[in-house]
Amino acid sequence: MTEALLGFGAVFLLALLRVPLAFAMGLVGFIGLGLMRGWPATAASASQVVYETGFAYTLSVVPLFILMGNFVAKAGLAQELFRAAYAFVGHVRGGLAHATVLACAGFGAICGSSIATAATMSKVAYPSMKKLGYADYLSTGVIAAGGTLGIMIPPSTILVIYGIVTETHIGKLFAAGLLPGLLCALMMMGAVAWITWRDPASGPAGERTSWRGRLEAIRDIWGVALLVVLVLGGIYGGVFTATEGAGIGASGAFFFALARRALTWRVLFEVLVESARTTAMLFTILIAAMIFSGFINFTTMPGDLKDWLLQLGLPPLAIVAAMMLIYVLLGTIMEELSMVLLTIPVFFPIVTQLGFDPVWFGVLIVLVVQIGLISPPVGMNLFVLNALLKTVALAQIFRGVWMFVAALVVALALVLEFQPLALWLPGFMK
């Protein structure tokens, strides 16, 4: 137990010294294992982790889904999703903000990345909201919050990595994320309605679109909608695995972008380089976290913590709720993927010991990651927007997200209390 606490302390200290968290976890995990097991065994173990992670067949789903999202983004789908959503809800108060949430949900179904979704929608939605006179705090708040739907609505890189680390069925995790993802979108739209009711000037209504215009807007997105249904439907129906589905999705997205004449040799090169960079970043974090996890598992911390929690006599659901609170607090100071990988070795055995479904717990983790992504002071989506929208003060962005944080907390409480929200759809899978 003492060794693990010292390890966590060392990781946090290095993080405060601005050492990238991936390197901090890898270094502390390697040194910790070396001191406990001996350096030859540790070197062999670390090299095995690097080799097995780099060549893991199941992990190929990560770069493929990233590639799929980048191809479709280059094809201009984000603009068309936003236009289609606006055609139906743009005439109501806060219509552009509602359209942003819906467009983020649609884009999240092909992207799987929160930061990419927020960055893309900032370029698409913010100029329109600015032109119509939306308050900066509402515009940036809804883009930052809507971006988090990219990691809940499948395909989700966080769910994929969680599934691989915990050996949980990825297809069931994708199915489990669908209803909570739609719930989060609904809660965000409720937050928009509340903000514009309190301050009508913050989100004025736009023009009403005719039904002919609405049908034309839907026509523009039918191709990618078919792609999403094909990929996710095939995974849910057991026609192919998540990895095969990712390959089909990436190939389909490539031909989709090609058909739209959005691909030049230069654009193709940019897509491949960006996908490779994102994949390398995720794999670096994953390898480092697995080395650190090996160190934590070698200590007595997981067992000691489990015994201590069980001896408290608290209801099992209260224990899980306490874990969620820890995640929310950690999410305000840590990068989200690293946070998840850092804590899974400690919390996951406890959850399974309490008899909870790992699929449900995976959805809860993604929900708290969503909250962390938009929670000041270190929410990643907030700083992405701050970097992209240089005319908007960071204080305005912070002001705009609080109602959306509250909306996601309500969604978390509902999924925590009503497990069928996450487990109903996976129940139909074999």
C-alpha cells in the first residue's frame, strides 16, 4: 500500500513539474517495479508490454476509427450536420445552440474524439452564433459541452481502450453508450433552454426553414448516416467485430470523401499524418499507463483498498458513487484518458467484487470523463476553444460551461441509479 501511494505521489509531483503524464506514469511505474522485482524482470516486463500493445489486433480499432472520423471531417460533413440540425430547430430560442448539440451528437457518431468534435464545431457553429448575436458564454459553453458527446456516442476511443484494458466486450460497450449519449444530448439541450429562458438575449431565435429546405438538408447527410448505421448495426448485430467494423467504417469514409472530391494527394497526406499523430499519442499514454498499472497491481493497494471499502458497510451503490466523485475531482486537474488508465487498476476489481456489470461501469467512467473535459480549471475542451477562439476570454468560456456541467451531473446520477439506461441495449447482444 505504501509503495503505491508513493508512486501516485511521484506521478502527481512530476505532472506539477510539467512532465507529460504519459512519461511520468511510465517512469514511475518502471522504477517502482524495478525496486520491487529487480531490474532484469522489470525490463523484460516493460518490453513485453510495449510489444504486445503495439501489435495487439484488438487495438487496431483505435487508429481505424480515428481515420474514419478524419476522412469524414475533410469531406465537410460537420457543416452539413449543423445545417440539417438548424433546419429543424433553428427557429426556436437558442436554436443555433440546440443545433450545435445535435450536430455534435451526429459528428460524435463518426469521430469518437471529444477534442476533435469541439475543435471542428468551433469552426462551424461559432461564426453562425456570433453573426446572430449569441452571447459568447453560451456559444463557447455549448460547443465545449457538445464536444464531449464524441466520446460517449459510439464509436468511442475511451470505451475501446476501457474494453481492452478490462477485457470487456467492446460491442456491448458501444451499445451501452448509445442511450446515455442521447440522454446527455437531451440534458444539454435542456441547459440551453434554461439559459435562454433566464437570458433571452443570449440566444435569439433564427429564421424558420421550410419543409422543402429541411428535406434538402437531410438529403445532404444520408451517405454518412448510412455508413454509421452499417458500421454500428453490423457490430450490434454480431455480423462483424468492432475491429472489422472499424475497417469497414474507415474504408467507407475514404470512398465517401473521394466521391465528394474532397480528397487531394495533399489532403490525404494530412489525414494520414493527423491520424498517425493521434494514434501515437494514445498508444504512448496507454503503454505508460499499463506499465504503471503493473506496478500498482504488484503492490497490495488494490486488495487493501477493496477490503477497506467493503469493511465500511456502505451500500454497494454508495461506494460506486464515491468513486464517481473522486473521478469528477480528478478530472478538474488531470488529462482524462490518463486519469482513467491510472485508476482502473484500483477501482475495477472493487466494482466487479461488488457484483456490478463492467459494461455499466464503463459508461459511468465515460460520463465522468465528459464532466472532467469541461470542468475548470483544466478541462481540455475549454483550452481547445480558448486556443481556437482567440477573441473570447477564458473567463467567458468558464462562465458558459457551468450549466452544462450540472446537466451532465444529472445524467450521471440517472445512469448511476437506473442501470437499464446503459444495459438495456447490450442485453439484446449475444
